[in-house]
Amino acid sequence: MTKTELIETLRKETGLRKTKATEVVELFFDELSNALAAGDRVEIRGLCSIFVKDYGDYAGRNPKTGESIQVGPKKLPCFRCGKELKERVDHK
């Protein structure tokens, strides 16, 4: 499902105008992104939790040349599936 499809579903299910449905979806994703950028954990009960994981610097290898390089520290968002979603996807 794409963001456009999500907006269309919201519009059909709630009767909102497309512009309002777009605002709602954009607001949701903006706030989710802002929370993660601030280092907060986002938890949607029954669906998932999303958190930022810190990785320290480490020695990597350039796969093309085989040369050893130093990779700096970074932060990556991580997704953890909720129990209800796991069961729904697994059809149990």
C-alpha cells in the first residue's frame, strides 16, 4: 500500500475530502518522523514499535577494492512487529 492508497482509503472510509485526508496522513507521518528524529520511541499497540538504534564506528571493507575503511557512527530506525500483526500476517 502506498501513501496515496492510504489517503484514498481514509477518504472513502471517513467521507473526508481528499485534501483533509491528505493532511491527516501527512501529519501522522510527519509526527512519527519528528519523534524518531528526536530519539523517541514510537509504539502503536498491536501493530509495531519503531525506535532509533545507535551504531558506533567500525572498520568496514570496500567490496570493490577490498580496502579497509573506517565507517563513522550512525543512527538507524528499527521496526519491531507487534504480536497482533504477526498473528494476522501468519493467519492464526
